[in-house]
Amino acid sequence: MGIFPLPIPHPLPVQGEFNLLQTHDRSESLASERSVLARLILPNDFLAEDPFDELTGLATTAGTTVVASVIQKRDHPDQTTYLGKGKVSELRGLVELHSADVVLFDNDLNPAQTRNLEKALNVKVIDRSELILDIFASNAQTHEARLSVELAQLEYSLPRLKRMWTHLSRQGMGVGMRGPGEKQLEVDRRLAEKRVHDLKAELEKVEKRKAREVASRGDTFSVSLAGYTNAGKSTLMNVLTDADVLAVDKLFATLDTRTRKWMLPGWGPILLSDTVGFIRDLPHRLIASFRATLEETRQADLLIHVADASNPSVMNQISSVYKVLHEIGIEEKDTLLVLNKVDCEGASERVVALRERYPNAVPISARSGIGISQLAMAVSDALTKNFVELEVRLPLDDGKTIAWLASAAEIMSKQYNDDFALVHCRMPSSVAGKLAAQGADIRVIKGKIPIAHEKQSPDSATFLPPLPVEKPAGSTEQVTVNPATGAIGEVA
């Protein structure tokens, strides 16, 4: 597909004038095209066993047939054509030999470099960001995803509008593109900038609505799957929840967040979400535009980071995921690393090395079911860290609170006496904090709970006084109790 020109009615080119956009139509799909791959390796770049493995996957996902590849190592890119002159000449020879339609770069190019390469090669040139945006555009199914991709594509296209209008004037090939081409360029830019503004405003509304939706789930625990694209997140989601989410051996098959109920053994129902996969050098503009889609990940109580143990570049992929998590501001969240595809060839040796660095990582195979029970136990243990064990004393006639405890906590035992009920339970510390702030008669057996407006949490010897307090007959004053100290005061 490529980054397409903006949907604005363009005048016909001047007859006889060179028309770069017409020669290399960027609005056409990459599907069924023959592609040559190109990559520049810089001194600090990570080099996998197969330097074109990931780019080949991206090219195949976009629908092209890879016919050849060119790689070069340099200390720095050529300012004009990114690759050196000799490699550009070699690249042109491969394009002509294989009748290629497009050259796909595993690097990001600036607009001038793209323009110079297209002139030298006489075919369309697509850089890494444009290729990823093309795949996202092809896979976007929901309104939210389409808005996000359109915003990212427009922001990518804005600096490249100038080369799209070089055909409009015989003066247009000079400095600054004088003449009618410049006038149309200014119109296009204004329209594009307005559309960008409108898309950002609409996505901001979507993000706020998504945040309210996530917050409305109350005290239900949520776990989010994160990880490199094609690491097996959707397959794991299907195994754990019977979600029937699309799970194929394809990059960026999932762009929209799917949330399903997971009956966690020994725990009960929690919410499990699967969202968009990450990749090395994921375009920043794409990360920004997908903030609403990643709301589930930001709000989750626990992240399950799924890594592909069968991939020789798994260590670098893990680092790339943590880098993206940092960029979207959720790197501090509790995370459980899961090493998937351990039953694939070569994975066992990598698992040993990975567990030396990440001793708490859980090896699994979502496809065959290996390690799924261990994963459930690890998730349960991770969530339990934020739990507290309590003994709650309630009046026998307080059936509402007793019923609420049954839904919000794990009831370990109940004891009924003449005038009160004693409930031994376990619940999230945040929920216990709300219960304590309402003045319930609580004894903390294990763990700590937050107390509203207090800096310190009570220990296991702390008792909180019961509420409500009986008011004197005829009194219209409100009686309040400090749940940490038990001090009773009256407020008019």
C-alpha cells in the first residue's frame, strides 16, 4: 500500500514534465509486488544471525515477494542516498535483473534520501517506518485503529508532501518549488494539518472513553499480554480464555485490544487483555497514535511479557519491548516474563541462558500446553503480593456488606455468634483500604492495607473501630470516626 498521497483532487501534470509521483505511485498496494531488501548496518546496530529475517517477515506480511537483498556496513549513512554509491549501483542492477517493483529498506530514510534513491533506482523506495505503517493500515479493522493509523500516516507524509508536487510547474524543479505547485502544496499542507488536529482531538476523546471504560470495571483484577509481534500472545490468549482471537504466524495480526474473562485456577475470574505487538524501532508517531489502544496495558494490575524463545534474537526483542513500555510510560508496572515456544528447535538452550538473567521467567508452549499450569500459579502468586488477609466483624443484620465481601473477597471462613458475624477473608489491599475507610471493624492477619489520609498502614495487631456510631436521639449533627486512631469527633 505504502504511504499514499492525501485524498485531495490534484491537477493533471504538465505535459512532458517529470512526474515522480506518477512514475512511482505510492497509493498502490505492495501486495503482489516483487521487492529487493536493503539494509545499512551502523557500528552500534544489533546484527542477528540472519540480518534480513525481520525485514523479510515484514515484506511477506505486506504481501510482496522478496527476490534479492543488499547489505552494507558503514560508520555513518551517506547524506544523499543513505547507501554508498557502489551499493546503490549494485542495488539498481538487482532491481533490473529481477524486474523488481519496490525496494524495502530496514532503515528510516529522510525525504531527500528517498527521493534521490527513487531517481537512481527508477522504482518505488519504502523505508522501515512506511512499511510498518502500510501493514498497520492493512490490518486495521476497527474505527479506533483506523483513526490511529491515519494519524500516523499523515504525520509521516507531511514532511514528504514537497516531492509529491514536483510535477505541477516547470519552475517547480527549482529552489523552493515556485509557481502553482507551491500554491497547491500550501493548500495540501493546511488541509493535512487540519486533519491531523481533528484526528488528535477525536483520538483524545476515544482515549478518555477507554480510560472510563477500564476504570468502570471496579475491583476486578486485570492482566495484560504484551510482547514482541508474533511471539504467540494471541495463541496464549486463546488457550487461557477460549477467546477465539485470530492467531496466525504473521506480524501485527492483532491491532485491537481484546479483553476476555480468565478463570484463574485457585483464584477466580480476572480480565485478560491481548493488544498490539511491539517491534524494534517502532515508529514514535505510531506509538503516540495508539495510546488509546494501549490503555488496557497501562491500567493492568500485571503485565505478562510474552517472548519468543525460539527466535535467536529473543534477548534483543525483550529489550525492544521494555524500550516501548518505557516510551508509553508503564515500565514500572509489575511484569511476569513468559518464554513461549520452548518446544521449538533451539529454544531449550536459549531458555537456560534467559533464566540465568531472568530467574523468575516462566517457560511455556502455548501451542502444546507445556507450562500453562505453572504460568497460572505464577500469575496467582504475582497478584497475591498485593493482597491482605483480614478478619471482619459485622452485625448480623448487615447482609449487604456480607454479600459484598462474598463478591469482592475470597472467603476463607465464616463464624456466626449471637449478635455478630466474623468473616475471615482475603482481598486486594486497595479494596481493604476502602473497607477500612468506611469504618469496618477489621483485624489485619497478614499484609498491610492503605488508610485514607494516613501515611502509614496498620500492621497485623491493628484494630479499626466499627462504624457507624450511634448519634444521640434528636441530633442533626454528623458523627465521624478516624479509622486509624479511633478518635471520634462531631462536625456540624
